[in-house]
Amino acid sequence: MDLNRVMKLFEDNDKDDLEEKQLKSVKKLVQYYQNGLPLRDLAQIFKILNLCAGKIENQPQFIEPACDILKLCGLPFLKKKVSDEITYAEDTAISIALLGDLMKIPSSELRIQICKCIVDFYHAEPKKHIPGYQQASSSYKIKMAEVGGLAKTMVQSMTLLENQLVEKLWVLKVLQHLSTSEVNCTLMMKAQAASGICVHLNDPDPSGQLLFRSSEILWNLLEKSSKEEIIQQLSNLECLLTLKEVFKNLFTRGFSHYDRQLRNDILVITTIIAQNPGAPMILLIDGKVVLALFTYIKKPEKHKIIEWSAAQHEELQLHAIATLSSVAPLLIEEYMSCQGNARVLAFLEWCDSEDPFISQGNSFHGAGGRGNKFAQMRYSLRLLRAMVYLEDETVNTDLCEKGTIQQLIGIFKNIISKTNEKEEAIILEIQSDILLILSGLCEHHIQRKEIFGTEGVDIVLHVMKTDPKKIQSGLGYNVLLFSTLDSIWCCILGCYSSEDYFLEKEGIFLLLDVLALNQKKFCNLILGIMVEFCDNPKTSAHVNAWRGKKDQTAASLLIKLWRKEEKELGVKRDKNGKIIDTKKPLFTSFQEEQKIMPLPANCPSIAVMDIAENIRAKIYAVLGKLDFENLPGLSAEDFVTLCIIHRYLDFKIGEIWNEIYEEIKLEKLRPVTADKKILEGITTASENIGKMVVSLQNEMIESQARQDAQSEQKVYAKIQATHKQRDLANKSWENFLARTSNAKTLKKAKRLQEKAIESSKYKGQPQNTILHRTVIKGLNTTVPSGGVVTVESTPVRLLGGPLADTDLALKKLPIRGGALQRVKTIKIGNGQNKSIPS
């Protein structure tokens, strides 16, 4: 079809029957392209559409042909070649963007048809095959709409439809589809779509579509564009008042599941807006909201008729406390004017009492509190924790004056006795919150730490004695242990009486037991506590007395943690743990990767940040306070590592000075000669310390090698002595057997014994002396005799038992010799008798 002729026909103004020809030409165009618009003709067809639409205001008869062309736009675009989608992409994007501009034409029918056309982009159905053409991909139009910025112009068209509900609903339907794309959401955000849509949420609409589609668009904008920017757009009084009215209407008049779901959506959107501190939504003081919420925070009154069931009242009560946890910290003056602390503490007293109360535990906030008052206690403690951590001295002083510290310690003790498996999770949370509140109250206040006292230390020690397996199992034990360590830091350290009691009850032993679990998340905090505790002169003895598994000492444990930390940090050490690079003895792999950059004086450098980011500095501080020279239970490997730890501060100072020198070079500054010599001297001194430490480490390793060799030789000597003794014993036994089984050998041994005795006697005899024989005559033994002789009984197996005929046995000796045995006499063939042992 000759599209240029049609365009020329619309541009001519001279002919009389021009209008009729223009309408016929458009009708012919629609008939020709009834199966879809080719991409190559799209730009010209949309120009014709624009020309046609331009005549509508003065010539309404052009509405129908314009709408007919728009219906064709709803069909899939056609392409002759695969490359047409790329070739005509720019023309297509410009053409689709024109649809948004046509919304300015004051024709309801045209606007609705434009919206229908755009909605069809997302619901295109494949048509019959056209010879020579292929249908463009289903996502092509959607992509081109993003490129052309259609979403922005559609948002802007909303201002033209203030009192036209039908057109407005169609535009919202279009925006609902367009807002499924992040690109379109960004365009809509720039066009201030959030505020423009929100202010009309409460417009009259019998169908209910306006609220539903608008809330859906707001959700998509929050999820798929800049959440902060959308919140900022909604943070104005007009939007918030609209949301308030919508929520109120849904809350009071809604009855269906759909209404409740929509109500919750509006509530969540409002809650998200509340994240912006600048949102003008706190209308709470004038409405006395805090006071109204506090009316639910009290123990149930007996014989009082209420309009809620027990389950409903409990749910409202828990919601009220949860709401106060968020609202009260923003309204401190209102909270205090309502005697908030007194109300919460009185309610906590009821929660801890034995008053009968059957909790339903069915609501979200009531989880874990069925049949008890744990849910109420949990949310009351959350409220107190939120107020304490504001660090408002008025609030905290008021709490302490009302005996909060003693009350919470008492609750903790009672909770310990009520622990069971079913409610373990909620009880652990309650205990954690109690310890956190106590930490917030006692920190920086010696008098409050004294009130915490020995009873407080006892509950801390109770938690510290928890089975290590439970600590590693989850279920809130990790949080409880963190809270406990925080309470040691805030409630015990700095108060000498509490410190001494903690030490007396072996608290340091418990800390080291947890440290020995080798869980990185606790190490930093425990070591920080240890550093502070070591200021107490009694601590060192406790630390040195501790023994872990395999008799491990505290010093050995700390050095082991140092080695593990350096391994994780990628510090270069050889197989014996010695320093490899004496210029950079403490450098981590991260420091190696990072290049030194000039920084302002108030910004910490990488070397300084390294001190805070790992535990090496704390280990150095603890060992330093324990005295490096007198640490028990260390191996040679430990001493090699200890050499590095001992010089940690020197190495770190040299590292920082080296950074300063490098920064000066990078900034191309030339220090004066004196300063340059000083810098070079510091660098050299640091390197020399490294070399000295390496030399000391070598001496230790060599000494240990010599000691190991000596120990090995001693073991070998001991083994040789054992073997020699065994050989002598064997030889002695063989001699004994020979003497007892051979008469000649026995006689020979006897003669040698007598000869040895004679040779040992003193030869020179004084005159008139009387000599006495020292050997008893007629003895048949070859061992020295004494005044007492021990005789061992002859075994029964040799004598034949108690009924053996010993007289007969003594008559004849057994053939094989040895001890006497019972014998039998038998006759042999020649009439002779022969004795054999039985």
C-alpha cells in the first residue's frame, strides 16, 4: 500500500472533498493491514495515526478510524527478516511512545482504546500465518515500550483524568501491567507516580478496582525501584491522610477475605513509610495513643465484664505491648508522663507471679506462651530493652530507683527453675533480654554495678556453666551467651567487689573454658574481658592455675589462638612458625593485596585497622599482663610463637611508621634531612628487631632439637638397660635350673660359693681369737642362708594329692629325676619289676 500517498492526503488542505477521501484511505489502510502491522511500515502508520488523531477535536468522525488503527496495534507486529526487530527497533520505540502522547487528546473512546492496545501487549495471542511474514516475539512490544519511555507518559496522563473514573481505571490497569518491569518502575518513579496514585486511593469507585490496582502498583514500585525514593514520595501529609482514611474504611466496613487482605496491604505500605523519620505520620501525641496502649498492659481484673473474649483480649494485649516497643522510644515524654516504667514493672511482677492464668497462645505474638505468661513477659522485656537502649538518663534513673535491677535478677532466678524443653526457646530469649537490660542500666555506673552485686554474678555464672554442646546447638544459646558476656563487661568489670566474687567463684575458669571451645564469634569479646580483668592483681593466679584438656595452660591456649588467627589472616610463617619477612613480620594477606594510599590524618590506615579487626592485639595485652617471662606449660613451638607476640607492639609501631614513610613518597614530599634519617632509622630498627627475633627463634629450635636428641638417647639407654637386665635374669634362671637338675653343677656351684666365702674372709687373725663358722655344715643350698628360711610347699601335681602313698614314693626315685613323685610298680616280661611315675 502507498502510505506516502495517504500521508500526503492528510497534509493537503485545499480540496473540498478531502475529508471523505481521508476517511476512505484510512479505512482502506485498516483493511489492508488487518492481519498485523509490518515493522518496516510502523513509523509511517503511526504518523498517519497521529495525523488522524489530531483532527478528532474539531472533526469527531475521525475517532473511529483512529481507534481502528489502534486495534491493529494490539495485534502482533510482523517481520520479513529475523533482523527486522533490530533494524526497526528505534522506529518501533518512538511509535509506541506516541501512544502515551495521544492520551492528551480529549476523547474518552480514544483513550480507552489506547489503554486496551497497551494491555494487549501483555496478552497477545498468535494469529494465523501470513505468507512472507513472521510474527515478532511476544516480548518485543514490551521491550520497546520500556525503551520508548511509555510508562512515564502514561503516568503524566493521570493528571488529565481527575474526574473521569472509567478512563482512570483503564490507565491504572495499564500501569499495573507496566509496573511488572524494573525499567518501567524506574520511569514511573521519576514521574512521581507513587504520590500521584496514592492521593487518589480514596476516590469514589463502586467497582473497587481503583484501590486494588493502585495498591498493586505501589507494591511493585516499592519492590522494583528505589525503595527509599518511593518512601520519600509517599512521606507527605496528603498521602498519609489518604492511606489513613482508606485503612479506616477497610477496617470498619470490610468484611470479606479480600477486604482484609487489602487492609493488610495498606497497613504494610504505611509501616514501610514509617521507616522514614521525616514522614509526618506521628499524630500520636494529640490522640493519646501511648496512654491508650497502656490500658491493655495490666493484669486481668476479676469480675469485670469486658467486650472481648479471653483469647481476643490476650491478642490485643500482646499487640499493644509490641506496638509500644516501636512507638514509645519515639515519644519519651509521653511514655514518662504515663508512668510507663511503673506500669511495665508492675505488669512484669504479675507475669512472674504464681497467679493462675490460662494463656491461649494462638496468636502470632503468643507463640510459645500457651498455658503460661511467658509471651507477656517476653514483649514487656522487649519494651524495657527498647527504652533502656535509648540511653536516656531520665528513663534509666527512674527504672533503677524503682528497683528494676533487683526485680530482673529475681525474675531470672525464677525462670531458671521453670525451664523445660517445650518453652526453651522463649525462656532463652527472656533470659537474654534480662541480661541486656541489666547491661544497659549498669554500664558506666559503679553504684548500679554494686546493686547488681553477688546475686547478679551468680546468674551470670549459671549461664557460663551451660553445657558446651548446647552452646553449639543453636536454639538461642549463642545469643544468651553473648548477652552474658556483655553483662560481664557492663555489670561486673570496674566493681572490685563483684570482680573478686567472680574470681572467687572460678569465673575466669569458666571464661577460659568457653574460650577453649575455639568458637571465633566469642573469642574477641572474651579476650576483651580478659584484658580488663587482668588489671585486677588477683586474676593472674587464676589464669595460670587453669588447666584445659590434656593439661593445657591458659598461656598455651592463647598462643594456639594466635597461631590459628595468623593462619586465617594469611601471615607468612615457615614450618616451625618463624618469621619469614623481617621487614613485614605481621603483614596479613589482605595488607599484602592492598596498596598504601595517602589518607587524611583523621582516617585510620590499614595497619591501624588491623589492630581492631583481629584478636592479636588482645592476646598480646593479656600475655603482657601475665608476664611474658613466667608463663607455665609451654612447648618449644609455643616459645617460638611467644617471641613474635612479645615484640608485637614494636613490630606494629614499625609497620605504621613504614606506612607514613610510603605515604610521604606517594605524595612526592621530601622530608628534611633530619626527619629522613629518623624515618630510615626507625625502619632499620624495626627490621633489626625482626632479625633478632628470628635469631632467638633459631636458638630455641636448635636447643629443642638437642634436647630431643638427648631425650632420645636416654630412651635408648633405658631400653638397653632393660634388655641387659632381662638377659641377666634369663642367665640367672638358666643357672638355677642347671643347679637344680644336675648334681655335678650343683656341687661345682657349692665349691665356688665356699671358695668365694673363704676369699672374702680377713686373712690376718689376731692372737687369742675364737673363730666361729659362718656356714652351717651339711646344707644342700647354694644361696646365702639367714636366720629365717622360707619353704614353699611342693605343688600337689608333683605329690599326687593328699592320698598319695608317700612311703612308697620315697622308696624309689623317678627315672627323670627332680622332685619326688608318686610311682607305680609294674611287671615286665622277664619277671622283673619297673617303677614309673604316675
